[in-house]
Amino acid sequence: MKKLLLPIMAFTFIWSSCSEEETLDSEKPLILEITINGEDAHHSSHSHDHETFEISADTASLIGWEVSDNMELSELRMDIHPNFDGHSHGKKADYDPFSWEKIVPLSGKLQSGTETMEVPENVLAGPYHLDLLLLDKSGNISESVLIDVILTHPSQPTFSLLTPTEPIVFSKGSTFELSGTVEDDEDLEEVMIELLPHDGGEHIFEKEIELKAQVETSYELKELIGIPANAESGEYELKVIIKDHDGHMTIRAYEMTIN
Amino acid sequence: MLRGLLIAILIARMFEASGQISLSGRVINEEGEPLMAAGVYLHETMQGSYTDESGLFSIPNIKAGNYHLHVQLTGYHAYSADLSLRADTQINIVLHEGIHLLHEVTVEAGMTKDQPSENPLQVSIMGEEQIFRNPANNLSEGLKRLPGISALQTGMGISRPVIRGMSGNRVLVAENGIKQEGQQWGADHGLEIDPFQLEQIELIKGPASLAYGSDATAGVVHIRPASSGKVGEHELKWRSAYQSVNHAWKNALRAKGNTGKWVYRFNLSHQRYGDYEVPAESFIYNGYLLPLYEGRLQNTAGEIKAAHAMFGINRNWGYSHLTASVYDQNEGLFSGSTGIARAYQLRFDGDERNIALPRQEVRHWKIINNSNIKIGNHWLESDLAWQYNRRQEFSIPHAHGRPVSFADTTALHLGLHSFSANARYYFKKDQKQFRMLGWQGGRQINEQSGFEFLIPAYRNWQQALFYIGRDAFGPWTLTYGLRLDYQAWDIYRSRYDFFYRYEYMGEVERNPNFNRRFFNYSASAGLVRHLSKHEEVRLNLARTFRSPNISELASNGVHHGTFRYEMGNADIKAETGLQSDLGYHREGRRSHGSVQTFFNHFGNYIYLQPSGRFASIDFEGERFPYPEPGQVFEYRQAPVFHWGGEAEWHFRWNSWLNWHSNAEYSWIQQSNNGAVLPFIPPASIKNHLEANFYLRALDSSKVRLEIGYLYYAARKRMAINEPEVPAAHLLEASLEISHEFRFGNISCGLSGNNLLNSLYYNNMSRYRWINLPEAGRNLQFFLLYHPSWKPHNQKANPVN
């Protein structure tokens, strides 16, 4: 028994002690810098405090990048896609959801550049994601960088807030009135109100107002919002989301403190 | 083949010996007391009997020839003997008390039909009661208790077995000798076998490629043919279980009987399960905190329906059994796992049992004929089968860049017809010598459609010839064999409709027409040294080879289930290996244990390597990025070392208390640069304390109580891009009470996994890649009803 086991164990030991002759690259490449029209967009993407960046229909936007790897860079992929939260998915009559992808071939250990993204005229206004991934020659993939982008369009709905006035601070169990004017050059379709914790999680208030029956270009929003007595104190986001008949989406988000 | 069978039957008739003989005898224990109800049967013809109150049995109407006699009784070591019967024979058999008090111990293992102790590779047998005591949603998960076995999982219902860190085509799954032919190359392709249907599973760790098929380089999971049951008895079995973690309901009904000449068996089962709970409210993905609404993984619900029927004849010239089965599974895939997880896709859709898109639907039809026919003194075993596997993946087409008007949600449709035939001729069989000559043939036709492309349509031919011999010299048993394989692949060109940003662009070719032929050999030599009656050392050396599978040769597309763009290589070489296994096993009066180690080297090991390229389609000289999946994974080849081992130990404290422990470790890395391969299971130690007693307060009901502690070590050195996994400590327990009523036996129990509701990760789960934890606390309530209307004091029944 022992006679058989020893040679195999010895073999295993000798082999495992001299196995790492070739250096293995297991280090992920790094996305160092991303700018959208000159503004730093990268460093907000990994905190929960997502800043959003604006791009406009019928305008070219510039995406600047700087990337590095310990050995050899291979490819950078950029990808913009709609983040309409499933409310509108797909093509409407006059406007398309905007999507754009680009693969940039790379080499060396450090590289930077700027890509021009032409945004056409007939695209839907609303929230989008810019997603960036980087590969090195050995196949290591970077952490993905996801940036919230808002696409604006001249014919999207607008909202002006009347009450409450900023800074918005309320206590648990209280009730307040959200009011303001919604306007659009086309027919409005729906207004949604959401109140949710700033760092993600389930909303504590949600309401959908269908405007399909009323063919109107303007709507006076008046809504009583009750804050549950058992809500957790902290930073919240009060969101007003407006959609028009074309599919354009306008999101207004207001910081709110509940104590 | 059918004609061949008829000829074989005719030959069998010609060689018929003139007179019929009988075998009778007595079964006693070490103290010389008669043992009642011991099962005594001849392996080859399934003719058999049970001993009466005086320990006597008699099997009449046997044709002269060589037989393998099996004797089994719960609580005793099984007994087997090779008999050469020429005239009426009487034998006395002494059974030794074993420590496996609860179940019968296996008498035969593998194609050589010897006791596991004669086999140069480690063979474990699990009975259905061992698999079903614990909450498991599928067969592979039920096997995880054994050392060296783990499961590659996608959610709760989809799972495939992993032996020593290897899976896919390297683990051969067979039912009644026929290799299960689904799309087994896919990591997210579960096993299309109804767990409620099986009675016994045989697990072989190590290269068992000679008799089963050249793919079996890591091991074999064999669903053994169900026992024919006692002659003259008809039984019914009802099983129900409710599982808390995914609100699963499982129901199964079985009927079987044996008239002495005719045998039948029917099985029906149904499982319906909802989205499963995880002990977390959110998970972090891509730097975003995404919510898990209601603590559930949205769209992981599923349903499994299965039916199975067997009908056969057992005579003194042999037997022939026909089995037909259908398995149907429909399971949702967590929306966040196919592409970038978006919060709205994770929202609770109001119905936890709803199976929405994306989802997969798998159907498997199978017809098997197993026969064993006496030819003179020898036996010819044959297995014939037809299988049809239909795998469909459904998804939202516009998530793949198709226009909204594109209504067909069938992303992938694969239909695989397989015809298989095995013949094994057993000759020159006595106590010292065993010889087997075998042939395996197979034909496969695969069709594909759907708006996504992954693997092409193809035809495949397989032929193999093998020879296995076994000789015993004193305390040594030598097993050796050689197998020659020929595989032919005819792969058809695939065209694909290419859409970009919801616009139709044109047709692109995803793979050309091509043919591949593989001709190769496998060989093995194994030595068992019996140190004493219950102690042995075994060594097995093998040269193995595995022909590449279809995805390794020709895949070129997004593997929907794993959401990876996978690319095959038409020039890939066959995988060859040198494999060594060393084991020690000892069985004492109060304890038994074993240690196995393995050390393998594969020359052209095929693995999926993440490449430095993003998925794209080249169309008219331009490069179009593929909608969502990132990296291209390429099938590459490299020399690898594969080593590790398992140890297990069972200890019987006293008449009612048992302790089991087992440990496992395995590792696969490239021998040229030390790169680790993905999906290596973590090292683990599993411990169970088990108590069995009769409770007077409950009218002498039988009670079984078990507590288990499982430890999975952390894994830090990972394959490229594979996330690390921290260590996990899990607690489990089960309680089972069974009682014999006048109208039958009822068992009911409660068992629980992950009792502490620990948050842990499993690198064998594909959901690990998106940072999702494993299922939380899972309690299962189960009920088994075994009605009986058999007359009491049943006498040993004559056969025929």
C-alpha cells in the first residue's frame, strides 16, 4: 500500500513545485477614464449616487476614454441601450429607441481616444445606459462600467414643479401635495409618480395616471402623497415620469429627506 | 439488429440442454440459524426465490449452464457465487452480518457483474430511499452526498452531475445500459431523467470507458434496471413531497409486479415549483444594487412531468424487457441572467409559479429493449434504443435585435434522434475467469432551428468493439481490456438571418459543411489485491480518448442558457488521457472506510477559454457588435493535469447510532502554464450522524433521525474571470417515521437543508457569475405510502 502511494505523492509534489514556469496573466484590464462631452462620467458610475449625463437628439456626442492593462490591451466595447424600465420596449411610429454599439481595437498597455456618437433626430427621449467593457489579449474582462445617460429631444414633455418647494424634507406619517404643470407638443400618455430610497430598494409610493382618454397637450398634476409611518428615515428620490404619445419619456427626480 | 436478435434466439434454442435442473439450498447466519426472506436469484435469467422460515429456497426449471448466483438480505453482506450447473444442485450459504443495517448491499457492479470489491475502480451504489430522503429537485442534486460528486446547476430544476470536477460529455449517464443522448455538452442542460422512476443508481468514478462508451473518462452514472420484484407480488407505491423554498409539490405513483413469467412496472410523476427564495433582499451586479423582490429569484419556477412503463418476460432462457419513457421539463431562467440585469425584469410578476420568458423546455422520449439470452453455456446481452431529445429555448426576440413585429419566441430549437445498440457476449465464465466481447453502435441525427444559432444540424455514426477480461490469481484480481472506436461526423452548413438594430441585414454563414472522422483506442489494466476478506487495495491504469462533441466542433453563437458566445473549432483533435486511480477499502465489524486518489494527464484537453475578442458578426466586410453578450469563449486544447481524491468513513457506534464522514478534493490545471480551469468544485467535508430506533410510544414505529454538517472550503485560485467563492458551513437534518399498518406501510418525514439560512455562493452555479447566492433554508415534508395486500406467511414461490 505505502509502496504504491509514495511514488505518486512524490510525483505530485515534484510536479506541483515546478509547474508555474510561464507567467499567467490574470489581472483585469482597467477603464481609467470615461468622459461624455468632456465631463468625467466614470467616477460616478460605481457609487450609488448615480449622476446622469445628457446627450441630445440630432447632435453628435463625444465619448472619451482611457484604458490600461498590465500586459496587452485587446478591445473596448461601448454600448448605449434604452433603460425605459420595461414601460416602452420597441419601435413607435415616428421615433426609435436609440441604440449604438462600437468595438474599438486596442494595443499596448495604455491607450486613450475619443469616439463620436452621432445621435439621429428620430430617437426617443428618455433614460439610457452607456455600458463599457474592456478585454485584454489573454481574455481578462474588466469590471463593467455602467453610466446613466438621459437623451433629450426638443419634442419631449416638460414638467415644472409647483409644490413641494426644494429642499424637500418631510417626517414619517405626514402627507404632502405634489403639484405642477406637464406640457407637451403632442398628446400626453401617462404620468407616473414614484418615491423610493436613494440607494435602491422598494418604493414606498407609486402611482400611475393614464392620460390616454384625454387628448391634451397640457395637464395640471395634483397628487396627495402619504409617507408611511413605518418608512425608514433617510434620503429618498421623488420621481415624476412623463410619457407622451410618441414614446418620449421625461424624468424629473427630486432629492427628498424623510425623518 | 432485430434480425440479429432473432438469430440469437434461434441459436439459444439450438443449444438448449435436454434436461431441466433445479438449484436448492439453505441460507443461514454465522450462528447457523436459518435466515428467512433472503432473496436468492440467478443474475442471468432473473429466476429467483425467497427463503422460507427454515431458510430454504428452491429454484426449479433451470437450463444447464454457467450462472451468477446472488443472495441478498437487509442487514447482511451480499453474497454472490459463480455456479456451473449441470445437474440438480444443493448449496448452503452463510451470510455475514453487515453494518449497513438499513439497506441491502450490492452484489454486483458494472458490466462485469462482480462485487464492487473486485472492481479496480470505485463503484458506489445508491438506492432511491437514500436519494429521496433529502430535499433535492433533481437527480444530480440527490447524488451530491457522495464524495467526488457535485452538480452543475442553473436554478433549482436544471442540474447535471459532475464527477471529480468534470462534467458534460466526460460524465456518461446511462439508463439500463443505454447512454442518455440529449444535448449533454451544455453546462445548463439538465439531465432528462425522472428521479422518481429509478430504484438504484451506480456511480463509477474513474475511466470506465471500455464497456460504457469512450466518453466516460471521468466516470459513469448508471441508472440500473429496476429489480423484477418478488415473484407473485404486485406492489403500489405513492410518494408525495412538499418543499418550502420554492413551494414545490411533487407526486409520484409506481406500480410493479412479477407473475414469475411476466414483469411490469409503471411510473408517473409530476413536480411543480415556484420561484425560489434566497436569503437576501438585493444583489450587487455591475456596481448596481439590484433588488430581489419578496426575497425570491424571479422566474425560476418550473414544472416536470414524466411517465415510464416497462413490460418484460423472464424465462429460463433469459429475459427481454421493453421500457418506454417520456420526460418533460419547462423551467424559467432568472431574467437577469440573460444579458444585463435590469431592475424591472426582477420585479415580482404577481405569480410565483408563472414561467415567463426567458425559459427552456426539454422533452425526452426513449424506448429501450434489454435482453439476455442463453447461448450454450454463455450469455448474450443486448440493449437497443431509440431516443428523441427536443430542447427549446424561448426568449424575447427584440432583446436579440429583432424587430418587435417578430413574434416567434423560439430562440433555439434542437431535435436529436439517437439510435443505439449494444451487444455483450459473456463467455468462459467461472470463479477465476471472466471474458466479455462487446460491440456498440450508434446513429445520431440532429436538426436545429430558431432565431438564434448555436450548433448546426449534423449526422453522426459511432462504432466500437471492446474486450474485457478478468483473472484471479490467489489474492490478486487482474482486469484488463481494449476498446476500438470509430466516430464519423457529417456537419451541415448553417445560414442565419442577420438583424442589426431591428433591421434585417441579410444572410450570414455560421459554419461551413464539413466532415470529421475519429478512430482511436482506449485500454485499461486494473489490479485488486485482497489483503484480507474485507480489505483491499486497487490500482487502475488507463489510456482513454474522447472524440470532440458537436459544440466543441461547430458551435458559433450565443449559448442561451449560459449567455456566452461560444465558438467551436472544426480542426479540434480528439482528447486523449493517461489516467491512474489508486484506492484502499476496508470493511470491519463496526466501521468501514475507503480512500481513493487519482492522477490524470490529458494531452489535448478541450476547454472553453474566454478570448480577447467581443462577439460580433462580420457582414459585408464590416464588423457588427452582437447585441448583449460580451466576450467570445473559444474551445481550445491544452495539456492538463487532473488530480485529487476522496475519503469516506462509516462508523457504527452501537446498534442504533451511525456516523458517516466523507471528504473530497479535485483540481484541474494546464500543465504548460498552470492556468486553472473553471467550475472546479470546492474541497468539502460532509458529516452525518444517524440514529435508527423503534419508538414504543408510537406503537413501535421505526424512526430515523439524521443531522448533517457540510463544509465547503473557500476557493481563491480561480479560472480566468471566474468569481471567487467564500467558504460555506451548512447544517441539515431529517426525521422519518415509518409504520407498518394492516393496509400497508406509511413513512412520513421532515427534512431540511441550509437550516441556518446561510448566505452562501456556489461556483458550480451559473447564477454565481451574476453574484446571486444559493437557495435559503429549505424544508421538505414527504410522505410515502406503500399499500400491501400480500398474503401473510408467504412461502417461497416456485418460478415458472
